[in-house]
Amino acid sequence: MRLLIDMNLSRSWVPFLAAADLEAVHWADIGRVAALDPVIMEYARQHGMTVMTKDLDFGELLALNSSVGPSVIQLRGGDPMPQVSGDLVLSAINSFRSQIEQGALVTVRLQSARVRILPINGAFR
């Protein structure tokens, strides 16, 4: 699995995920810092990557466009640093790996995670 870490998350996610045998790159290392979310989404889609973010706009973009990809993992609530949220993220990736590989929106919260298969139809909240 290849992960594209959004600008709103720390670069420290890259080595954290690498230690779990996941390939990750931070957007600041490959793209324009001021790039708009649709540009980041398109890059991830073209390169077979899953976007990891704490920005809700990515999920909304998936819903509005009835997109089938790229998959998005969004962190909600709590401290978004890997030292705090890392185990929750890894657990969600392991639990929903097949859905992420097919196309999904995974929401990781402090106490739980949920998955929505793409495309997202109907109201998004």
C-alpha cells in the first residue's frame, strides 16, 4: 500500500509508516505546498496512492464527484501525531486493507474506525 500524506499532517508519519512496512511520502516532498486538494487527489489517483489527511474536504470531494478513487484515510479528533494516533491508523489499515485497495473512505476516530466503499452515494456527513 502506498500512502500520500497531506500537508496538514506531520512528516513524521513517513518513517512511522515505513517502520510498519508501508510506503509513504509527504506531499511537501513531491508537490507544490499550496496545491489545491483536487490536485493532490488526482496525483494520488494517477499513482495508485491512498491519501491520508485530517482534512474533511477529501471525503466531500469523493462524495460530490461520486469518485471511485483514490482511497482516503481521514483522521478525526484527537492528536494527529503518529506517536498518539499511529496505532489507531495502523489498526484501521489492517482491518480495512482490502476495502482501501478497492476504493474506500476510512475515518479513524479516537475510539473507532469506519469504512465507506467508493463511490459514495447520497448525503455525506
